[in-house]
Amino acid sequence: NHDEDVSYVAWFESGDRSASINLDTNAVSLDLVDLADSLDLTIDAAFPVTWWVEAVSAEDTVACEQPFSFSIIPNSIIDSDGETPVEFGLHSIYPSPFNSMTTIKFGMDKPGIAVIKLFDLTGREVKTLLNRHHSSGRHQVTLNAADLPSGIYMLKLQSAGRTSIAKTALIR
């Protein structure tokens, strides 16, 4: 059986960078942060990725007929000017209402883990936008809601036992 002598390699390319993963099975799960690191990309902005699979044997290497592509559009996190705000909380959501993307500005009056979650009006958690340590100061996160239906949503910022809640509307 010649199938046992064939291995498969998935290739990923973005710009002039490429990375490969040896496939052990016919299914693969990717960690996008690891993939971005392999491609030496930052994931604070959208980036396109082209990918294809090659079958490799002792005699030949054959690539799939046509490469595939996808784009990563993250919920980006940007630390701003570093000034300490007057108070902790969600400060602005712009634009609101919004179509598919909006920017949420928030303040941390002391360093700590900041968690921002998005909820629908039934109270169901829809997305976690942020869950990491932040310095004191002004910060912002971009919400990409391209995969969500129109509606009213609640944003909840939590840090060090404190909570700030704000409302926004997604209109298609």
C-alpha cells in the first residue's frame, strides 16, 4: 500500500513569510496566535493568509490544485497614551450604533487584569473581547461583530472586583 509512504504538509503564507505544519491526520486544529508567530505577524490588524496542502513521498511532491485563503480580523487591543484616567470604566463606544465594527475606550486607574465581555439582551455571553493584564491608563479594544445579528448588546468591563457596563446597538 503506497498510502503509508505519503506524508502531508500544510503551508501557510502571508506577505513574504511562510510556515508549514506536518499533518498527522486528515483534520487539523490551528492556534492562530501560534500561526501568526510562525509567520512573524502581529495580530493587531487584519491580515490575509493563503494556505495549501502538499502530499510528499520519496518519489514526488504534489501540491493541491488551487490554494485557499482566509483573513484574520481580530478584536484588536491598543494601549493608548498611557495617561491615568480620572476613573475606572468604559468611557466611550464609537460609533454607536454601529454596523460591524466599533471601538470601545476604557480606563484603568490601576494596573490589573481587565475583562471585557459582550452580552445580548437575554444575558447570554456572546464574546469575550479582552482578558489580559493592562497598565493604568486609557486603552481601547475594537469589536468585530461581523458574525453577530442586529440588536442591542451590553458590554461589561471587570477588574479587581469592579464593574462598568455600557450599552451599544448593532444595526445591519
